[in-house]
Amino acid sequence: MNQANKLLMLIVVFGLIALAPMLITQESLLNIVIMTLYAALLGQAWNILGGYGGQVSFGHAAYFGTGAYAVAVLQVQFGINPWLGLVVGGFAAAAVGAFIGFCTFRYGLRGSYFALVTLAFAEVLRIFSNSVDFTGAGVGLLIPLERSAANFQFATKEGFFWVIWAMTFAAFLTVWKIGNSRFGAQLMAVRDNEDAARALGVDAFRVKMGAIMLSGFFAGLAGVFYAQYFLYLDPHIAYGAAISVESLLVPIIGGMGTLFGPLLGAAFLHGLSELSRAVIGDAPGISLVLYGVLLVIMVLFVPRGLAGLASHLRSGKPVQPRAEEGKGHA
């Protein structure tokens, strides 16, 4: 599919999603749509760095939590309007991404070394936010309830829907642009073979820094939305492993390095979550067990995700498990 057709399909898909408030009358169902878009935003943020850039991160909670705490602290401690906090949160998360990127890419860390360092940074931030007063320490921050659109607190879920719809659409448009730009071509060249890309004149450090800052920015926006939607934040929520797991699981399920993969993965993941809740109930830890089983199945049997599976089905080619793919290259 060429880039023009991808853009057209993107507009159509998000146009259909925009009909949700008119077609869905129950707020509980609209909440599922909202949380699916939120997961797609978080997954697309990871996809910029991990899918298109090949830099697998285990610590995207570092950016998410920074954005979330930025808007919460500015409101609670300084009385600053959350719409301004939205901008600050996004750029603060991008700055954290720049710092982590400089500390890792400057010294050539990649692969599992980079992944473990990102996990370590997220854990350091969790410990720090659990130890200082202005974040509420272990107690967390409760954002005061003041329902108004001017205060980023809507009387109904429809207002939140339009905010997350716009954020997610902006993230997907950005990824479409990346796939149709010189920067995107360089980023994918670094992903496929960094040494060869350097030999061809690509500034791998600059390209990866751009990717991690963009990735951090959109993850920070997801954090801002979460804080305003639930009006509560603590270190375990903001910088916990659950956020990092969800951010990488969504594109892995949907298809890493693809435009629509995070949306497919988010819809599948939240659909499965709702189904398990209806069948099993809210048993503690059951979602993490399901996520783990699902991740193993996807990596072993559908390594290119749902987007890759759809492509195989359209072409009529059989889907090869990862083990068989390895045999083919032996």
C-alpha cells in the first residue's frame, strides 16, 4: 500500500472512530473506546522508537510518568491550568527522552543493553517520585475535582473521547509522515543495519535522538491524559512496569514498524481484557498472566503481528512460525 492510500485509510478509520459518541450511548462502552485509543497512543509512541527505529525499550513508563506528574504537580502544587500542563508534560517527557538517549546512544548502547538501561531509568524515577514531597511520595497526588472543559475535566466521557481521539490521530499522522520522509528512511536504515547506515552517511546518533524524543513526547501526552482522566497518580502507577509492558505489548501484537499495528494491538488487547473480565472476573494478576501468554504466542507464531498476519492472508502466503523462519535462513 502506497503512502497516499495509507493516509486515506488513516483518515477513514479515524473518521469512523469519531462516530463513536453518536453511536454509543452507554458511558461504560465509550470508556472502552477511550481506553483503546489511549493504549493505541501509548503503543504508537513506543512504535516510533522500537518499531521504526529498532531500539527496544523496556522503560517507556519513564516518559509516561514524567508527563503525568508534570500536569499533576503543576495543578496541585502551583495552580497552573492543566491545558498548559499538557504542553509542559509532553515536552518534559521529550526532554527525559533526550537525556536517556544521550546517555545511551552517545556511548553506543543498543539491543539488550539499551533495553535494560531504559528499564533502570524508569525504576530510578519511580524510586525518586516515591521519596520526594512534591510528588506526594508514596501516597500519591489526588487532583482536585473541578468539572469544566477549561480545567480539562469534562462532565461526560465524550469530552475526554475527543481529547484522546485528537492526541492519537496526531500520533498516527506523525508516524505516517515519518514513513514518508527522509528522516523515516534513515531511521529504518539504522534499524535494519546501523553500521551499514553509518557507512552510507547517516548520522545514527542524531536520528535515534530524534526518534526517542518524539517517542517520549507522545508517551508523555498519554501520561497527561491518564492523570486528567483518573485524577490520581502515584509512583507505582506512573513509573510502574505495567505501563512499560502495555506500551511494548500493543505494537508487538498489532505489528511493529507498521502504521496501523498499534491500533490493531490496542483493540485486540482491550477486547481480550474485557472478555476475560466478563468470564473470569477481576482476579488479581489475571491480566498480567494473559498478557504474558499472549506475548509468547505472538512472538512464536505471529512474529509480524496482526498487521503482518493480515498482509499474509491477502497475499495467500502461509504464516510461518518464528522457528520455521529461522530454519529457512539456516
